[in-house]
Amino acid sequence: MSESESRLSTLDQLGIDILTALVDHDGEADSTALRKYLGMSDDSARSRFNYRVTEYLEPEGLIETHQPDPEPGKFPPKILRLTEEGQELLEDLNSESASSGIADRLQRLEEQVDGLRQENQKLREENRELKELIEESGVEAVTNRVTELTENVDRLQAKMSNMRDTIEETQTHPLIQSTETAEGFDAMLVTMNACRRIIEEEIEDGEERVKQERADVRETLSERGRLLTND
């Protein structure tokens, strides 16, 4: 484990808060101002603040302290200054947090793409059922089924469009550097586009079959003298 990693593993949230507060004060502030900034004004909080400064942050070289000379009737608070080591440690911490966030986001994207694949497969199965229904059922039942399936396809295509935008946006993130990650994004985009083409082709075929079935039924009813006035 590197020195930076060792420090990160032992740095608690209060230590991080103090270092961050120093950054917000341009790298230097007195202890009273920092405690006020952090909302640590009571005696217990003051003790925890002082302990973290004197027993960890300063010994580790993350901050430097300076006690101004006292004035008559006044003892000034200690001055804290963020060191280069402290600044680097915060940058490492932020980088690690950002990388972890990107990794989590990639995992969620992969799960969502897998969910889209499953939805696509379900729609394909429903479309096959629709074709069987066309052969066996009346026009009204078929028309209702086509409407329902078309709405499902529209929703899935909207999800795919949103997902593609998200993937393309994440793909350009500066933390995404590796060729392997870039290839993974490309694979997800190819998969989504292929799913969309399959859906469009199959639902278009289903609608054409419905139109033909309606025409056949109308012809049959007309021959029997039972053609309805309302289509």
C-alpha cells in the first residue's frame, strides 16, 4: 500500500471536512473560523477538532499550524494552513470517489441494457403470438392486440433512445480512458441498435398481416350479406 493509500485508509470524515474547509478558505484560516464554518462551536466539538488537528493532520504533514503572538488581554486562535501533501491527498480522494462513481454508473448502464434485451425478447415472443392470433381470431381482437404491442414497442424504443444518449454522454467522460471500456460502450450501442431494427421489422410485418386479415374478413362477410356499415 502506498503512503497516499495508507493516509486515505485512516483519514476519517472529520479530517476530510477540515481539509476541505481549508480549501474553501483559500488554504489558510484560523481555528475559530474553521470550527464556525464546520458548525463545531460547542466544547465537545472543539475538543474533537483540536484532537484531529494536533494528533493526526499536523503530524501527517497534511496541515501546518502557527500560533500568533498573544496581545495584551487577548490570545489569538491558531492559524491552520493546508500543505501540498494535504492538497494532493484531497485530490486523490476526489479522484477515487469520481472513479468509483463512474464504475457504478457503468454497472447500472450494463444492467439497463440487459433489461432492454429482455424486453426486446419478450416483444418478439408477443409478436409471434400475434401472428398466431391473426390466423385464429377475429379482426377486433387482433386489432386490439396490435395496438397494445405497438404501444409497448414505442415505449421500448423511447427507452433505447434515452439509454443511447446516456451511453454516448458517459462515453466522453474524461475518466473513461481505457480501450476496453470504450469497446464495451460500442458493444452496448450496437446491441441496442440491432434490437431496435429487429423490433421495427417484426412489428411492421405484424401490421401488414393485420391489414390483410381485415380485408379477408370484410370480403367473407360481404359474400354472406353480413357486411357491417361501420368498419
